[in-house]
Amino acid sequence: MLRSSVIAPPVGALLHRYEDPGEPLSCERVTQGLLNRGYRLVTTRGIYFLKHHLDDDHEAIAHQHRATQRLQTLGVPVAPPVRDAHGDTVAVIDGDCYALHPWIEGRHRDGAQLSMVQSRQLGSLLGLVHVCLERVMDSTQRRVCESADPVETFNQIDELLALSRSARPHDIFDTLAEHRLLERRSLLELHADRRPPPASAGGWVHGDFHPLNLLYRGAEPAAIVDWDRLGVQPRAEEAVRAAAIFFVQPAGELALPKVRAYARAYRKAAGADAAELAAAVHRVWWERLNDFWILRWRYQLHDRRADPQFGAVSALAVWWTREYEAVRDAFTA
């Protein structure tokens, strides 16, 4: 009997599209990840990762799939989807989009679990991704990226303050949220004149490069997964954002020696110079100073899955502001 998650995907209809995929034995929800809906599908022929794409844009998903197929030919560790009997990689069933990928055995590692050598390896890997994307994607796309407007941020702070103060029952999270919102408002008032100008984005990036989207087999990266946010952005900003996720510590500080090793390797692999990284550090710092996505999820969307991240994420913006020069130097020296 097939064991499945509470909301079972249409396994039978899906497998019917493939040549000899085997009979389904189990289909269990993969619990990690905030935005993706994935399943570990076991059949009599093997193990697969079944992905339910919440985005129903069939062509956009197929575009992502073609990118990973091309990247694999260049030696980037990815897990492109399996083609069905008609050569398609996206299955549309009852209006929902699904894809079947080979199951990659591995584990996720955050920065605390990476050695200095592995931190350099991580920077080199992201640099390789950016260089290879430049080779396989249309390089003519450009867009202008605006930075956050502090006036809008002040309005958002007021709204979130009202929601956190009125929360019932009022718990320790709500108290911390109020403290961080007031603290952030003070910082923004002090640094509002440091808003960065618009930036021109002309590089293809993974778009969501963080520990839950990178699988390790032993000490080596086995696969970069979840390419849903593949798009055109300033490349160096992805490098800074990734470091701010991988190397943030529980108290909200960055492990700067590892950041330095990672950034040097990234610059070498991507051909990025110190000025590019310095500009990216400033823009991502400003982004973090104006961002309250975890609180918006909790108070406006009533989704608490990201709550455990709030302590470190909210402290990072404060610490980064205080240690701005040290952070910039770690990325550029």
C-alpha cells in the first residue's frame, strides 16, 4: 500500500507519463524548506524527488529546467528533472505543475559546519554558478533594482508594531518583535541618508542560494537545488546575501574569517573586483535594515514557520550596522 503525506500528490497520474518508472511504494512530504512543496517518492525502480510547483507558470518552470540541464553539462552540481515519455520535464495535472527529479542523498550544512577550506569552496562554487549562467543564459536582459524607501519602511514598522502589541496571547516573540522594530526605526532615522542609488542588474543568479538549497555528500557539494527564483540581479549581491545566511551566528554576528575566505574565492571564480563587492555589501546591508519579512509572515500572513530565524536575522541588521566597515573589509580585502 502506498504511504503518502496528508495531501497526497497525484502519483499514479504522474508516473503514467514516464517510461517504466516502477510502481509507487511510498510518497512522503519533505519537511525542510519554507516555500517549496516536495516529496520523497519511492518506486520499485528507484527513489525520486517529486516537486509540486506552487507557481503554475509552466513555461517559466521549463525555462528553469533547461538552465539546470545546461549547467550540468558545464560541471555545475545540479539535479535536472527527469524527462517523461514525450521529452517534457513539467507535468500539468488538474492545473498544478509537477516535476520528477533524481533523489540526491546528502545533507544540508550551514556555515558553522563548514571548515575554512569548505568556506572557500562555497565561494568558488557560487562563482562557478554565476560564470556558467552567463554562458548558458540570454545575457541581453537588464533591469534596474531600486533600493528600499525608508518612508515606506517607517509605515511598515508602525503597522507591524500595532500588530505585535495587540497579539494575544502576548508571548516572548511579540516582546522581542516590538523591541527590534523600535530599535530598527531608530537606526533608520540615523542612517536614512545612506540609501543606495538604483543599481543596474545584468547577471543571471540562482536567486535563493542558502543552506537548504545546497546538498552535501560528505565534504563535497552534491547538488544545488530549487532554482525557482532564477533571474537577473546584481550578481555580487547574491554572493553577499548568501554569506549573510550561511555564516550568521545565533547571536546575529557574521563569522568574518569564514566570510573573508568565502569572498576571496568568490571574487576569483566570478572575476568580481573589490569595488563590486563593496557596493553589494552596502545594498544588502540597506536591504536588511529595511526588511521585516519574518514579521510580515507572522502577523500579516499568520504563518509562523520562519519564527525560529527571527532572533539571529533581526540581530544581524543591528550588528552589521555597528560593524559596517569590518563586514565590508571581509568581503573586499
